[in-house]
Amino acid sequence: MVEIELEDVAGRVLIDHAREAAKNAHAPYSRFAVGAAVLLEDGTIIPGTNFENASYGLSLCAETVALAAANVAGRLKEVVAIGIVGGTIARSGIEGDTPIYPCGRCRQVLNEAADMGRRDIIIYCASADGAVMRRHMLSELLPFAFGPGDLGVDTAS
């Protein structure tokens, strides 16, 4: 009998939701679709997808969109994990065999949620087809993070 880690199951579910979200990416300029799915403490999953704009600086990353949706629901401090998937938009769907990772800005936004929840958020990064999935902790991807505490602010209350 093979034992399946609960976190692996959660990661796979998040990646499946992120892959579904990526289908709705608005990426007419880069042609690179990204989907994200945030897991909350109670098992709720909130999806997000990248949303590009002709003025590139106004574009939104999938991770930020999902986290903003959690915030709108008043649940940002409940984020425990996020799954991220992305790849090139092709006629047959989204293609790519390399896991993608959150950009620096998204890592910083994730850090804010982590600080609020007083936890290290799990980050699942996957290839477009979901075949390759890697699990990291936010603290690995953003060591020595700058956060609310550096400004003397306690966001957990």
C-alpha cells in the first residue's frame, strides 16, 4: 500500500483549480496564461487568473487576484496554501513543462497574508499540464522578507 501525503492531495487539488482558472486568463499580449488557487483554513478554494492590460504596468498576476478575492471576503489571514500553474496559450490549451513560480511582487503580497495569519504559506508550483509539481514554503522563496513588522505594524489583530 502506498501512503499519500495529505499535503500532496491538497496540492494536487489546488493545481487542478489553478489549471481551470488559467483557462480564463486575459493574456492577449504575453500569450502566457497563469492560474492560481488559494486554500483557506476551512478548505475553501479561491481561484485567480492573470489579467493583462495594454498598459503593461496595470496588469495583475493570478496570485494577486486570488489573494485580493480572499481579502474582499475578509479572509486574507486564513490563507494556508496557494497553487500556481502557467504556460503558453496554444490552440490545444495551455502548454509548458516547467513549473512556474510567483514573481517577487506576488511573493511580497503572499508575505503580507502570511504575516496576518502568523503562518508560513505553502506554495505549490506546477507545469501547465500539472505533471510536474513542486512544494515550497514561502520563507524558502522569500527569505529575509520585508513585512509589516518592519514598519512596527501588527497585522494579525
